[in-house]
Amino acid sequence: MSATRSPAGIRLENLTLTHGRHPAVHHVSGRFAPGSLTAVVGPNGAGKTTLLRALAGLHKPESGRIAHEGTARIALLPQLAALDRAFPIACRDVVMQGLWPRLGAFRGVPQAERDRAARALAAVGLSGFEDRPVGSLSAGQTQRLLFARLLVQDADILLLDEPFNAVDAKTSADLLRLVREWHGEGRTVIAVLHDLDLVARDFPETLLIARDAIAWGPTGQALSAANRLKARMMAEAWADEAEHCHIAA
Ligand SMILES: Nc1ncnc2c1ncn2[C@@H]1O[C@H](COP(=O)(O)OP(=O)(O)OP(=O)(O)O)[C@@H](O)[C@H]1O
């Protein structure tokens, strides 16, 4: 990835996201500062994936706004389960998908870009996997592959949805090293995570969400016992059939 970065932050202005009539993210305001490394945590169903998809431009706000500070290339690492591993596609071609926004899906790929894909596979420890069908990979190898696809996108803002889910300690450490490198290069990294120990150790900023933003700021403060309890209670207070803007009793 290239070393020089233009500052790329994102502001949420009273952002509400819904699925049908269900609120998934509710009147959230705040800022992912340029170059920040933020964990998004919260109970199941708290709206974390929906928020990430909205930041990637894949989910339209019901109300409020997502304001980008600066011109940024954004890349999303979806949850591992979102990848169709039964589809017969080789690892090289999965990595190449990361080049589509720049090269188009159906154009020939220049040798330089093929080399870049090979380097990305090597960087995640998958040298020699170019022709392997994706369905033959273990969960950890598949997550490495998705990181290689992210690498070739050379994005200013990286959105990671449970990047260390279903991977062992070695893979997790290797991928975390990449995340730290991206942060060190001035990229803005936003990751949905469930492992609070990892968050406390490696993520300086945290957004604790339970549809509403419970806390957003330095991780030590955001993850206080009081805030975590509040997040649990808020998650229980939101019924799935709740009307937009109403908390069920
Ligand atoms: N496509 C969809 N259609 C209808 N409702 C949805 C859809 N996707 C998510 N939801 C609902 O929106 C709410 C938030 O879901 P989301 O996946 O964003 O939560 P999450 O915090 O990422 O959860 P988890 O930690 O379990 O992955 C949930 O109530 C969920 O059922």
C-alpha cells in the first residue's frame, strides 16, 4: 500500500438507519477522525453491521447524514459468512475483485496488477494459493484471503466487520498486525468486534452502540462497566417490532 494519505474522516449527523420499519441505528451523531482506529462494539442486533454497510455506501440513511471529510477510497471487509465459498472461484480472482472499482470487472488485468495481487497474497501468508478454489480454504485462510483483497484496494478508510471471527490466535495476530500497519500509515480503520479484551488492548477509540450510541470516545471510558450495562439494557429495551423512534417499555 502507498505511504502518503490524504486525511479521511467521517461524520455522522443524527444518523438513523432502518430495515423496513425497524430502527437498526438510531439518531447517532459523532465523528471518526482522520487516521483514527475505532472499534464498534455492542450486543447482537445492535446495528453494527448495518452501520458499517451504510458507511460503505451500501445502505441508505432513513434520516440524518453521513458526511465524508476529504475524498476517500473506502473498502469493506464483510463478515466471513457473507462470502459464498461454494462458488467456484480461484483465490487470485477473489483478490482481483478488489481491483474492479479501478480497472472494471471485464477488462484485462495488467501484469503490474497481477503482481500486486500476488504480493497481497504473500503479505497475508497465502503465497502459492493463487489457483486454489476458495472453497478449499479453511476459515482462517479465507479471512486471510479477504484481507488480501482489502490490501489491493489501497483504501483510505477500512471498514472491517468482525475481522478476527472464527480464526485462530496465530491468524488473528497476523491480521491484527496488518490492521496496526494500516493505522500507522494514517488510514482510518473502523472495526466491528466482540472481543472486548482485544478492543481494550489494541483499539484507542470505541463506539459502543445499542441502536443508540451509548458511548463514543477513548476506549477506557467508552467501555466502562456503567456503559456496558446500559448497552445491554438498551438492547433489551428495543423490541424488533418497535416503531421508529420509540423504545418499547
Ligand atoms: N436485511 C435485513 N432485513 C431486516 N432486518 C434486518 C436486516 N439486517 C439486519 N436487520 C435487523 O437490524 C438490526 C441490526 O442488525 P445488525 O446486523 O446491523 O446488527 P449487529 O450489531 O451487526 O449484530 P451481530 O452482532 O449479531 O452481528 C437487527 O434487529 C436485525 O434483525
